[in-house]
Amino acid sequence: MMKRLLTLAAVVMTAAVNWAQTTFPVTLDIADEASFAKWTVIDANATTSANTWGYSNSEALYPQDKKAAANDWLISPSVHLEAGKYEVSGYVIQRSTFSSDKQSFQFTYGNAPTVEAQTNVFVTEKAYQSKLYKATTGAIIVSAAGDYHFAIHLTSTGYQGDCGFQKFVINKVAPVPAQVSDLAVAVGEKGALQATLTWTNPTKDSDGNDLAKFSGVKLKRGTTDLGTVAGAKGEVMTYVDKGISNPGKYTYTVVAYNEDGDATTGAPTVTSGWVGIDTPKPVSDLAATADGDKVTLTFTAPTESENGGYVDFENVTYRITRDSEVLNEAFTGTTYQNVVPKLGNYTYGVQAQYSTKRAATQTVKIRAGEGFPVPYSETFDQAAS
């Protein structure tokens, strides 16, 4: 049966231990015996171990049990909390000269100083070894205003040294804005190196309440900071990014913020289409026919770009080559004729181009040229005797 260690002073002062503080941080400490008397000690394994929490020199101390594991609770006086998010730090020390010794414990909270009420765990330590008091911090979200108790539940195995506890410190986490919504991006018209972002500023905070304070948003293009944009909550916003140097697709991140910090849920991102001039796709259906020394090339002009970006297909030109010779740097039709100098095998290339962008060259091979006249005579006058 659990043994509850409550002093008469704690019972008499029940009405005084409700720490209805509204100024944060709130500290629930054990500065002296009088303050320790306001805490509730529950020895949940009293039948197997007489050891439990007691007061010692401005701290609560659990003296090690050399055989049995601990199952001992130290529960704070109540503190009034409104709905919201809080960070709670507990200060624990491991008192042992053996480096292998370690403490196991949890921090919990609930609406009563009982084991049954301490159902909310916000810190779990299974191998705590700090030889100095330090903050071990967890976050909690209180869904309803009320009086709450915080506890350390020690569960260390036997022979792990003494464990000391000093205090809980509770800080209210000021709500930050929720994230923006309706984030979208449009690329610049006709291959302009710019992108236009639109979004709607939040009207709620991170707790789901009406947003009281709002400063604006922070913008990023990839890993590049673009600065901040001020605005009102709920306002539909527009930002034109004119600082793009090279064509490509870009991912933007927009994070709402106020004086208390940045929105903490997943930051919305959006990836643009192709910004800037794109490359036309190669020509298709390239064919060559020969009529003596006359070669005719035909092909189908591209109607799409490589990345879905802007190309003015009315102004696409074609670079025509025969073997290594450039025949035309900027041909504008889809039928090209050429006269070859002599009978032979030739390779023609057609490369679509727009602005400074060039598609992959498409090639076709053909044999063309005038043959020798008939009848043909050879005297071999130059033959060696």
C-alpha cells in the first residue's frame, strides 16, 4: 500500500499552497523545510523499500536503496495556468562517486497531487548522470485553465547513488503566429527573371486563438534570405522577387513572425515554374533528300520548351551545318536546300535556338553529288612505267 508522507504543516497550509501566480517565470522550489512541507511525497513501493524523498540542505534528497529500485514521487504545490504552451524545467543532481551510477526519472503534471492524476509525462530520463544541478526542460500544452501540480517520479534501480531535486521553473511560451496560407508563385512574363509570390497572412496564433500581435513574414529563396515583408493579419500579400540572376526553378519559404518569434509549425514552401528564358526542344522529323548535287532538308519546328518555360516559338531560328561547316547561323524556315561540291557522304545538322539557348543538334546522313560524265575516259598518262 502506498505510503503518503504529509506533514501537519502541509495540511494546515493547504489553502496557502495554491500558487496562483500570473507573472512568469513561476518557480516551485525547495528552499527550506517550510517550502518542502508544501510538497507531497508518495512512496509507491513502501512495502519493499523504506527509502523516499526527504528534506536536506535546500533540496529534496532521495538516499539510495542498495537493493530495491525506487518508485517514489515528489509532487509540487499547485500553480494556476491558463490554456497555452509552457516550458517547464526541473533541476536534478546525481550524487554518487561512481561514474557508472545513473538515475532514472520522469517529469509529469496533472490536476491533483496524486499518482492517479499525474498522467502527463513531459520529460523522461533513463541514464541521468549530471553531478551539477542543471535544467532539464520539456514543453507542455495546457488545454484548459486550472490548477496544476508538477512531479518528479524517481524509478532508478538499486545502488545508483543519491538523487537530489531542487525546483521546477515554469515559463509561458508566448504564442507566435500561425503560418501563412494560400502561398503561390507565378513566373515573370515572357522570360523575365523574376517571380511573384502571393499569400494570405494568418489571423490565428499558434494556440488557435485570435492573433493579437503580428509583424510580417520572412522570405527565403532556397537558402538565400530575401528579407521581411510587413503587413496586417489576414491581409493578402504580394512580393515580386527581382533579384534572380539565372534561369531555373526556385523554391520559396514564407514564415510568419511577431515580436515573440517565428511561426513554429511546418513552414509553407512553393516551387516556381521555370523562371527566365527556356531552351526549345530539338527539331523533329528531320529528313534529307538528294537530287544530284542538290540536298533538301525538312524538319518539324519545336512547339515545347525543355523545362516548360518561356520560348517565343515564332522567333526560333535554326543553325544548319554540313559536316563541320556552318551553312546558316539563323535559318528561319523548316525546309532548307544546299548544293554539295562533289559526290560524297554528308552529315547535316539542325539545331533549334532561341535567344542564347540552343537545343541539342539533330543530324541526318545522305550521299549526294554529281557523278562522272559518260562516257568517261582515263589515259593514265601520269602512271609510272
